[in-house]
Amino acid sequence: MKIHYFQRYHEKENVATANTMLLLSRLYSYSSNKFFRFLKSEYFAGSFEPELVFTLQEKSLESIPDATITQEGFKIVVETKLTDWFYSDQLMRHLKSFGDEKNKVMITLASEPMSAEKLVDFEKQLKEYNESQTYPVIHINTTFEMMANAIRDVIADRDYEMQDVLDDYLNYCYKDGLIPVSDSWKYLRMQLAGTTLDFNVNNNVYYDNAERGFRAHDYLGLYKQKSVRAIGKICARITAIETEEGIKYTPEFGELTEGRKQMIAKAMADGDSHGYDLRTIEHRYFFVEQFYETDFKKISSGGSMGTRIFDLTTLLGTEEIPDVEQIAELLRNQSWS
């Protein structure tokens, strides 16, 4: 059974705050340099290195913000909502949480950006407040997904521990509805194939341990020997495990057809030949319409040791995603590191 880093099944708003602070504190513990790179890229332009203190619900003069991150010279105040339920009067009271720090940031964090009207209203009040301050408060409105993406940008493929932590955080966010899945149409998820590549491509199916989390994606790429060798568009996603009563199937997306049942049985037999236990350990089966061969090369040193998410709109420079066969051809002229 997978042990999760992040708690589930409690009061959602408090858990969302605690889990996000845990993610940031784990990043800081893993690599303070990568944590500061994350902060600098998202919130600060200056340089700072002292030790941080993470605090949940620290009481200030007039309010109790959800979390604070402090160190000598700067302070970050975090207000978390599940959706855009921010109110200017509460946020203005949170400003009392700041002292004489030179760098002061208030982060409003939710599953969706603050509405334009609400953002303009608060920014207007904040501007008036800052006119009386020696050092102004910077407001950053962000989402759980944007924060996770920013952390993804500062950790490397070989940061296995942090990749695992971040994947579990994303899994938690998806399960609790903190990250919308409406943009899955533009994401390609790369998976390691190796010895199973031929089986996957010939049968238009890929299998993975069901306990592994993932961000929503419509496209699947198979990696082997420093290149994504095939891609396909997902048409069904089904988990399966063998029980005393037979195979238990759980459709997550798409139909559970007899043909797909037969393919899962075939995949289990293929797993046996490679020493993989697809029978007593629940696996997730990704069915694609068809895998198309490509050659999307990794140009940095070393092979990839884990999954990778690519934004096809960024890779291809267009918001209009072409058909899969054309994507496969276009990626032959692209590379990644």
C-alpha cells in the first residue's frame, strides 16, 4: 500500500493549507537552493538565504491567516480558499500580520484565480495601504496548480524524492478537486516503457501501478533510450485487479468493453513474462486510439528516471492541437532536457 505524504479526508480548507505548507517545507528541507529559486522566480527578485519558519494559523492583531512563512528580512502570509471566496475586509485585516520586514508578500491561494472585479477592488485598497508603509506588501494571487507547476520547474528529473512528493501533492489536489481537469486536452504525459514498449505500441495500451498519482492529460507518450518513441490519445482508463471472484474492473474514463477486458487479461500475461505482478497489485490501464511512432529526443545528459508532463501548446506553439499522427511528426523536430 502506498504511504501518502499528504493527509486526506478531513476539513478540506484546513487540509489544503496544511498540505501546501508541507509541500513547501519538504522542498525547503530537500534543497534550500531550489526553494529559494522557487520563491525568487515567483515572488521575489532579490537575494536572501536565512532559515525559514513555517507556521499554521498564527494569530496577529486582528486576524488569524491560514499560514505564514517567515525569516529575518521577509515574510509571506498565505490565505487559502477552496474556491474564489476571498473578501477584501479579511485580506486587509491580514495585513496586520506584517511587521517591519523589507520584503512582504501576501499569497491568496485557491483552486481558481480571483475574479477580476474582486482582484481590482483588493488591489486598490492595498495600494492605498502601501502608501503609508516604508516597505509595500506585494500581493500574489495564484492557484494550487500554478504553485505545483512552479515547483516542478525548479526540481530536476533526478530529484526522485521531491518528484514523488510533488506527484502525491498533485494526486491529493486532483482527488479533492483543487485542480480543475478542463485543460487536460493540452497535456502529454511521458511514461517509461522499456521492455514493454513493443507490447504497448502493438496493443495500444499502457499499464501502471494504480497507486501512482498523475495530473489530468489526454495524451500519452512512451519513453525508451532517451527519446519518446510513441504517442497516443487516451480513449479509456480502467483499473483492474485479480480477486478470488475473478478480475475486478473499475472504469475511470471510457467504456469497459469485452475487448478491453480481454486486453487487460493479455496485459496481465505480458506482465508475468517480465516479472511484473499485474494480478494481485491493482494497475491502471491506459487505452489509446492508436500509438504513433515518433522520436522526441532528450538532449540533456542521462536517461529519464520518471514521468514527465509536457504542454503541447507550448511545444508546438499553438492553441490548436492537431491530430495525433501530425503531433508525432512535429515532435520528431523537437527536443527536451
